[in-house]
Amino acid sequence: MAQRSRIGAGQKARRLARRFGVTGGRAAAIVLVALCVVVAGVGYFALGAPRGVEIERGAQAEPGGSAKDAGGQGATSGENPSDSDNDSEPLVVHIDGAVAAPGVYAVPAGSRVNDAVQAAGGLAEGADTSTTNLAAPVSDGAKVHIPTAEETHAPAQSADDGAAAQGSVAQGAGSPQGGLVNINSATSSELQVLSGVGEATAAAIIEDRESKGPFTSPEDLMRVSGIGEKKFAKIKDHICV
């Protein structure tokens, strides 16, 4: 087939040469060049022409498989690992007071006050939990104090001590008889508990008994400047000599 193409090309070349007046050696040269071009072209298309590109199709995915996988990945990526990590982190709690070993302890998340007490070795002798809720949850950085029985009853005792202290003013050195103020021995503060007696009047009473001698009766108090019958009537039932 290639030879037939070469012969046909040569004949065409000779006809063209005669047509355009090219003869002899020049015509032979042209024919030779034409034959070389034809041979080269036939050889190119027969051997060097690029082959068609074949596209190989991969395995077809199952219907709905990609969407399902993407949905699964989305659900997984939507979870926040830090949330679960934070929920499981231990709580650091400071516990002191009536426990075996006061100090700072790490307790599991969701722990109660009782868990913190147990972490500190349990309750110590004398602990009083009547005012402590052992079931209350603890938070990170919290401080738990377990009081003793003395601490629990301290407010009531302080109130009793305060009442006793107030009573001692009326029953001090100047008032030995049932809460009466002894006008011969009472101090300035003790005299001032009497109605209408201020700092100046109390000083006048003390100055009078030191300069004129002790009072022999409650009525002698009216000799002090500033104490008349009306004022004496208010305090006579609260004084003695």
C-alpha cells in the first residue's frame, strides 16, 4: 500500500513538473523530494501517531454511601473532645477544720463534701457536722471547713458571755447588793448607768464623797450639785450606801 502511494505520488509530481515546464534533472530532484515527504508522512502516521487516551472508570460507589460516610464524619467532627475532657478533670478542693489531715486535695468531678472529707482522712475527733451539708456538691477551687463542736456552739456562748458582762456593770464593786449601785464605792462608769447621771455628774459625786466623806444615806446624794429631788426620785431605788 505504501509502495502504491509512492508510485501515485511520483506520477503526480511528474505531471505537475510537465505542467509548470520543469523537465530533466530538475524534475527528477523535485520528484525525489516529493517521494521523501510522502514516505516520511506515511511512516509518521503508521508508527508515531499518538494513540487514543483510555479513561479507566473506578469502582462505582454504592448509592447513598458517600452521603452516609460524610454524615458520619460530620457527626463525629461535631463532637467536642474538650467537653468530655473537662467533665472528667478532677476538682481541687481545700478542706480544713476538724478533719484528720487538712490540706488541698484533688477529688473526682461530681464529688460531694463528704468525698472531700474522706480524701482528707475523714472526720477528726470533736467534729460537728450538724451545720454542714455533707451531700452538697463541691466545685473546683472551693474551700470546705468542718467545724468543731466548740465552734458550732460559740455564738450562743458569746451571747451568754455578753449578757453576763452587761450584768457585771450593775453588780460590780459599786453594787454588791442585788444590782444596786453603791454611791460610796462606785466608779464613774458604774455611776453613769444610773438614769440622768452623765460623766460630769458622776465626777461631781466622786469629788463630793472624797472631799466631804462618805454618804451616810442615799438621800445625802442630793447634796451633790446637779442632783435635785426629781433626779434623785429616778435613781433612789437603784442606789445604796
